[in-house]
Amino acid sequence: MASRTYTLPALEYDYKYLEPYMSEEQLTIHHQKHHQAYVSGANALLEKLDKAHTDGSDVDVKAICKELSWQIGGHMLHSLFWLNLKIEEAPASGELAAKLNADFGNLDQFKKEFTKAAVGVEGSGWAALALCPMTDRLLIMQIEKHNVNVFPGYPILLVLDVFEHAYYIDYKNDRAKYVDAFWNICGWGAAATRLAQAQNALKAMDSR
Ligand SMILES: [Fe+2]
């Protein structure tokens, strides 16, 4: 049975694995402190809700909904992010490459647009590649914070964290340099797997 609370996922690699593009110190703090904070924050809110549902105490529903969206968004996106980091992986191939070519013209054009989306996020946020379940098109989302400008229900294939906490140790305030370095640790394989899973899920829904 699924846990009733959120848990920080362990990384599938050690903290030095992404060097020199992401340092051990940067990755350790990002994972153990920043990501953990979203997990703890979401669980604290769930505890507050559970208490209210047990003892009937009053809850500020509006405030809790807003904060849960922030904490859960942060947890879910970081969980995807760790999985789509891989050192020097070969560029996209197979179905993912075919779709990137079909929907963006070519891989370089996709990388250019994704880079612009990431560098241009206002304040803190994410760039994400998602699949539109209605048109089967790949689209880029420029997510602000963890939960603004999100296309609801679009499976996310690839994300890049551009909160300053993701790069301040390694790149200071130079987000563009960090985004440029990301292309050396972009896990195309994870994106291809997620694309296949999303397409299979959509086919299963269509056949019902
Ligand atoms: Fe982050």
C-alpha cells in the first residue's frame, strides 16, 4: 500500500556523479536540504489536515491549498529532476528524437527553445518538456515557482530546475551558464521512457 505521507527519494547515483557540471556540494545540499524541505513541508500540512479531520478544529483551507500546491509541486518536480540527470548521455534517439524533430523541427531548435524557457523563467521555477494528451504534441512549459503556468494533466518528460538554489554554489548567479552545462547531464533516456509510458497510458485510455 502506498505511503500516506511523502518521502525524499534516494538518488540513483552518488553525489559526485554529475561532476564537473554539478558539484558534490551543490547536489548534496539541493537534495538533502532543499528537496527535503518540500517533503517535510507537505507532510506537516497533511498532519495539520489529519488533525483537523479528527478533532474538528478549524482549518484555513485557502491557505493550506496554496501552500500544499507549492510543497507538493516542489517535491514532484524534484523527484522527476533527479531521474532525468545522467552524465554525458547520447542525444535523444528513437521515438523521442522523431517527436522532437516533428514538433520542434530538429533537436537543436528544441534545445534552443528549452534553454530560452529555462533562462527566462521569471524569478524561480522550471523548464519542462511535456506531452499534450489531446494533440500528441510535445510542448515546453515555463513553470514559475513549482506550480504556476502548469498545463494540468500533461505528462512531464523532462525538467530543469532553475531555482537559484539549484546552481548558486557552482555558478553563483549565472543561470545561463548553469543551463548551458545542463545539456551535458541531460538524461534523454529517462525522457524517452516517460514518453513511451505516457503514450501507452493514453492508448490504454483510448481503447476503453
Ligand atoms: Fe530545486
